[in-house]
Amino acid sequence: MADTKKRRMVGAIVVLIGAILLIVAAFTPWYTESFSATVFGSKITINANSYPGFPNSNGTIQYTCSGLPTGASCLSSTSYQNSHLNNTGNIAEAGYFMTIVGFILGLIGAIMGMMSRNNARRAGPAFALAIVAMILALAAFGLFAAALPGAIGSDTPGHTGTGPWSSFFGSTNTTGFGIPVAGTLTWGPAVGWYLAIVAFVVLLIGAFLIMRNRKDPEPAAMPAPSTPTTAAPSGTPPMSPPSS
């Protein structure tokens, strides 16, 4: 029984780790577009990192730059709404809610799993909450992969050729970010998207451990006591068979 309780506790801790990964993913970029080109002999790189969040929240799109000429500054952080990326912002908002709710449910499930150490009846709700958190993690990174290219295409109606509107990740030779020189544009998922996948796997393992050990083993049955035999008193003559 002690091993079963210990495995339930391990499962609860694993679920807690999965929940923490989800909340970290909620504040980490999920998608990156990067443009690099050589301008006046110097290679410049501009990265646009897209975060989950509300479409009108400033900072959901952040830029990092390297190799800019003296006096040039990188683009300022902005929002999906200000960048006229409303459809993309809706995807980012949905993913944000899924990760936040998944974190909350996973956290509650982990707490319930820890409480099930001394009360096996709490293991069932802990397992259910971990499963829902796992499904939300799956839905979040699945939604980005499936719906983001279409959303980007809707936000850039004049697009041509290959780009973020045609696939979830890839690269092409084109201009970008207002640089009037052809370069290489690459796009694809960032660290937050991968964290959601890891959170899904961790939550799956934790839920499995809780489910596998959700019941305490039945105590072993005590053997029935044997009936003692009564010995004949000392000195008592043996009984002789009756005569015919």
C-alpha cells in the first residue's frame, strides 16, 4: 500500500511540472518570423516574436535586431491589433486562454493528487483534471499549427508566393520588414509552442501514474485459525472396539 501511495504522489508531482510548463509557455513566444539580408556589406537580422495574449495587448509582438547600421533602431513592440493582424491575434488569444486554464486545472489536479496520498477517493478527480489540462495543451499547440497560416493569410490579403500564410514553418527569398533588399525570410514555431508539447507529454505521464495507482490494494486476508486437536488425557486406556 505504501508503494501505491508513493506512486500517486509521484504522479501528482509530474502533473504539477506539466502545469508549470504550461504557465511558462503562456508568457513565451510561440511563433517567430526572421528576416536576414546583407545591406551595404553588413548582415542584418530582424526577428518578430509573437506571444499568446489579447489582440490589443501591447508587447504580444516583440522585435529583436542585430547588425543594424549606426543610428538605426529596431522596431518597437506592438500588438496584433496595431499591426492589423486581427485574425492572427484571435489565434494567439485562444492559445493564451487554453494554456492559462490548462495551468489552473493542472495545478488543482496536482493538489488533489497530493491529497490522495491519504485519501484514494481524491485520485479520480485528480486524474480527470490532469486529463482536461492535457487536452487543453494539445488543443493549444494543435490550433497554432493548423490555423495560424490561414489566419496570417487572411491578415495579408495581397500576399503572393511562399510565406507564413502557406505553411506553419518554412523559408523563402524575399524582402521583409520594410528592408528594400532581398534576403531570406524564415518562419516557424518558437519555444512556447514546443513547451506546450512537452507539457502535454508530462501531463499524460502524470495522469497515467495517478490512474494506475488510483486505488489502494486490498489488505491481505488473514488465514483462518486451525482447530486445535484435543489430546486424550494421560493414563486413559485406549478404547477397544465393541465385541460382536
